[in-house]
Amino acid sequence: MRFSGRALNLTAVFLILIIFFSCESFKNYINKFSDDGTPVSTENVPKKSKSRSNKKTVNETVESNEIEQPPVRETNTQQPRRNTQQQTQQQTQQQAVRTSVTRNVTESSDGLVRLLLNEKTGSFSLYYIPDPQTRNYVSLFSNKNPRTSFLSLSVNKKIHRLGRSNSFTTRVERHNGDPALIFESDSLLVIQSFTPIKTISANSANGVMISVIIENKLSNEELSVGVKMLIDTDLGEEKGLNPFVTDARILNNEIQITGISGERYWVSKGNWVSLMGSIKNPENPNATPPDYIHFANWKRLNDVPWELRYYEGRSFSNLPFSINDSAVCYFYEPVSIAGGLSVNYSIYLTTEDQQWYFPENISNNTQYYSSNNNVSNSAPQTTYLNVQTTNTYQEQNPTSAYHASQILHKTETIGNNAVTYNLLDSDRETLARMQEILDQFIAGEINLTEQDLSEIERVINSYGTRTAGN
């Protein structure tokens, strides 16, 4: 049988293909066995990726990167992919925080003052830079929880805490160019605006004037409206300091000061910065003063819907869980507002500058200011009245520490005999808290008045009168 040359060529090609595939199958079969002839599982053996081949030319690699990018990213090592995921999560979180702050909090800065308005809580925070070189802001009153300082209204004897009341909506706007919290109900429009203030000895803005404007939206109905503004102060609560001073006296205990008392300001004085608040309006002597300002324990002022029953001389503590927790509360008693009319009250919060409240003591104010209204180097330094600005109760009454140690001993005795004195778990918790307070006082970490010690002793004695059968 004779074959043509073309047929022979086709047969040769066919045989070559058979031999080639047979060799590949045999090779794969051999690879399934280890050197000692035992079978090897291929389930956990990673497949070789073409993207890692060193045989690719430069052109092939570029083409692969342009067309097959997802598979190439899949062949990267696991650690870089985790880093990429972490970076993406961090970027997302940072973006969420920025969005949250932008949405709920409005920040305004002027001079060395920073103001934050929280639309969600209807509250504000005020910060100041004591040292311009560090650019570190310090809070001028407590900022741990923005809700601890707030504005309340008494409307026809019904109390509304703005920012929480369902009767009022809250928003942040500009009012006459100044940042403002706007509270609005069906009958009232309340504007709490914040105007930057530069006192007489300051080089730049060092506080704000808070204007509270209340407008009666009703056309034919009068409304009786009062204002309460609570400020959770904390600078004067530091060890060895007085909670407050005014231009006339030191305030170590609860007190009320009327707006017509003749006193002009109060100061919550810290170690690095001080907060000064107005009693008398320093810019407009004809402005409506507060009916009174109540200096008392924050928790007491916070927990009552409107006015706190006044006990002159009561301490700034509310035992056992509110120790040396001072606050300032402005009260403007309810007044009748006719339909379509409004009232306006102003409160100043700045850093300490006593000269600003006593301009009559400066012979010529203008000589201290340059053409750009900045204070020159020849400006007078702030002078302080002859009042004691540091004072610890241990120094006032040397017997206080001894009194506290006696109470502490009695507390420990009762606590160690809980069954004998029929103590409940809540009683033990109170005793433990009292013991902690006394320990801190004896160590000089906190201040307590004799009134505080007497109150603690009264509580301890009430437990000491119990017996297991009573």
C-alpha cells in the first residue's frame, strides 16, 4: 500500500501529538507521588499563578496589568491586602467623623476663642488659648457632657429645657452675622446668639456676649416667659482654689446675688485660665440685669425643673455622689410678652479682665490702643482686688482633718459589722463612697466644709443606730 507524501506528513503530525499528550499525562501522574512513592494530596497545594512567572517579557507584563488588573490584585500577598483594608476602614471612619461634626456641631473661632454650637443638644462650649505659642485650647467650663450647661424657659409656668423639649425645634444659623442657636415652637422664637468680645486689656477676642432674644409669635395673646441659664463651671474646683470670687467677696458656699447688688462680675479661677461672667452689663449700664444669680451645687440646680430652694451657706457638694461640683445659674423671672413683641437679655462670658468692669479707674482708655485697636505694650496690667484667691479648708480649720478621721473610724466600724447594723447592699455602697470621700479629704485631694463633714457624720450615725432586729 502506497501513501502519498501529504498523507505521510499528516500521519507524522498525528503521532507527534499522541506522544506529546501521553508524556504530559504521565508527568502529571508522577507528580501525584512523593519521593517515597506515597500519594500526595493536591487539595492544599497552591496553584501556580501565571502572573508570577519569570518567563514573561516586559510587553506581556504590561499587557497583563492593563487588561487583567483584578486577577493581578488577587495574587498579591495577604499582608498588603489587610493594610489596604485597614486604610480604607480608617478613611471611612475619618470621613464619618468629619461628616458627623459638620452635621451636628458648628465651630466658630475669633482671636483666641473657639465656640462650638451643638445643634443636636442645643448646647454650646467655649474654649480659649492661654498661650498663643502652643495653640492649645482650654475649656472655660465643663465640656465632658455638653448637656450639663443649658438654657431653660418658663412659658406660662410650664418648663421647657431647650434642646430636649419636644415643643421646640433646634437649628444653628447666623443672626446679624453672629453664630446662633435657634429654638422655635408654635408660639415662641428664641435666638441665643454669640458675639465675639474683646475686653479692655485683651489683644484679641477673649470671650462672647450671649444674647437671648425671645419673640412672641402669637398676634393676640400675651405669654409669661422666664429664662434660666445654667453654666457647669469647673475651673475653681481644682485643689487649693476658691470655687468663685466676685469683685467684693470670696464664694466658698452656696449663695444668691441679685443683679442690683452692686457687684459687677464673678470669676471661676483656674490655675491656667479663668472664666469671668457678668453680673452687671459692662457695655450697657441700662441693660436688664438678671433678677439673681444662684451659685450652688450643679446637681441640685440641674435636678430641679426651675428654681432651687435657697440655703445660704450650703456647700457645693451634694453627698455622696456630687463633690465640689459648682455651677452658676442666671435667672430672669417671668415677664409678660405681648403678641409680636420680644425681650432681650445679655450675659458676658470672657477670660478674666477686671479693668473692663471698672473703666472709671482708667483715666484715658484711648491712650492704650493703637490705630488698629490692638493693645500696645504700654497697656496697664490687670490689677486684682485685695481678696484671698487661694484657700484650703484644712488651712481655715485645722480641726477638720481630725474631725474627718473620727468620722472615718466610725464609718469603718459600721461597715465591718454590716450584719450587726442590718445594712443593705445600697447602704454598704453609700458607706464605701463616704469612706472614699473622707480618705481623699484627709489626704488633701479634695476640699470639704464643716457642713459637709457634719452631713457625712449625720448619715453615718443613722446607720449606727440600727441593730440586726430593727
